[in-house]
Amino acid sequence: MDHNSFKTYSAKVGEVEQAWYIVDAENLIVGRLASRVASVLRGKHKPAYTPHIDTGDFVVVVNADKVRFTGAKETDKKYFRHSGYPGGVTITTPKEVRVKKPTYIIEKAVKGMLPKNRLGRQMLKKLKVYAGPEHPHEAQQPEPLAL
């Protein structure tokens, strides 16, 4: 058998089986949760992983408001936004964000760990984050994701 007879498997767009996973974020550390979730959204846990195809699964995160930071990041970490206008800088801390929009903490952490292109934006749509323990995806029967 010559060395050219084995073909590298490459996933095609239509043939990727997408599963649903659920994570209870209560008392989990933001970054460690986010890196695991980003990996599943990309599909790196599958043998059929193909870099230029979205082979990832859907991830539902519940209790996002109860996620935690290590050290003093809750008050010292800064989230930077700019409106595009002169002087339009808004700086917030996780403590302030948690009150107004608790899902943002996980969404931003995961987004930063995904590719910065069309494919990454497509992958981000498979992340569903909810502040409380309720979520509207019971019909998809999400399995718990081991972290």
C-alpha cells in the first residue's frame, strides 16, 4: 500500500451532525468555562473537525449571572466600549455589567476565543446564554457538558 492511498477526511457543510449541550455556570470561573465552550462551538472535540467548516455544537449556558471571577476581577477588570463619537468611551466593570446584562460577561469571554471572521460570527450564534436556570431549548434535549 503506497502512502498516497489514505485521504484526510474533510467535513462538508451539509453532513455535520450538530448536538446540543447545556452548562450550569453557577460557581464556575468565567475564563475556564469560556475556553471549553468556545472549543465545543468550534467543533474541536470531534474527530471530523475541519478548520474552515462549522463542525461545532450548540451550547446553552444557564445561571450565567452566578458565574465567578478569581481574585479581585469582579471590581478591577474593565470592559471597554467606544460609541465611535469623540469622547465616546464607556468603561464598565463586571460588577456593573452583572446588574444590567449578566449574560454579557460570558458572551464577551467566549466571543474573544472564537475566530475573528465570518465563520466565528456564525459559530457565536450557536451560543445561547441565560441569566437564570430557565431556557427555551427543552425540545432540543441538550445533554450536560462535562467541564
